[in-house]
Amino acid sequence: MLGGTRSGKSRFAGRRAAALGGNEVTYVATARRGYAELERRIAAHRRARPAVWMTVETGSDLAQTLAAVTAGHVVLLDSLTLWVAACLDEGVDVRSAWAAAEAELAARERPVIVVSDEVGLGVIPANELARRFCDEIGELHQRIAAQASTVAFMVAGLPVVVKGTL
């Protein structure tokens, strides 16, 4: 599930997860706590999803987190964007860390929904770290989309199917 900020991607992904998994959903949260504005967003996301869903928070150790997710649960990973930012901040090699996470995801029997911001539609950032972030997330998007059965791009709360069917 790709889209810009406030495009409705998390809301739509939540509805898809509920339709696919009912109460058997694990929400993998990648937001890092400690910033007041982000804490408000985290609280809003928590209120929006069913209380019966499992929620696990992760840092750059996404593979380890995914390995501990209950078998048989649909996984909703929200968001890849924040996970890549955490990896870069911690000096973790994004591609290696994703390869490990990808192996865990491939072993799952139930659907996996990945939410991420499409950041490559604007101007090229002026600083090196921001350009690296755009490059890393863009490469991951391509890698994930190639393996995914369905890819949707959210625009103004509406899904535009890029690959497969919803």
C-alpha cells in the first residue's frame, strides 16, 4: 500500500487486514516513540484499529520482530518508511536488514500488508541523507512490488490498483 502523507493508506490497509484476517491480525508498528507530534499520531492509529489485534513495536530489528509474530495471523506492517528511517538513523544496512525481514515474511502462510510512503514523486532533496533515504525506500518499493500479488497506490483516500486485484 503506497501513497503520500495523509493519502488514506493506513486506513485502507487496516480495512484490508480486517477483511483478510478478522481478529487474527498483528500490527507491526515502526514509529519511534519520544516525539510529541508522533505520539499523537501513534495514539490515533491505536484508536483506529481493533483492540483485539496484536500490536508489536519494532526498531531496525524487523526480522526478529516478525519471527515472533503469531503463526496464522495476517501481518500489517505500518510503515516501511519509518522503518527505513530508523535503520538509517541507527547505521543499519537497509538492504541486508530487509533481506532478513523478507525471509520471515516469505515463510508466512497468511497475507502480509506493507504500508509505505511514496517519496519519489517530488523534488530531489538537497542533502545527502535525504537522497539516500529516497534511494533506499525506492529500491525497497520496487523489490516488494515485484514479489507482491497486489500493489495499490492511495490517492485522496482512494486505492488505485497498480498490480493485481483488491
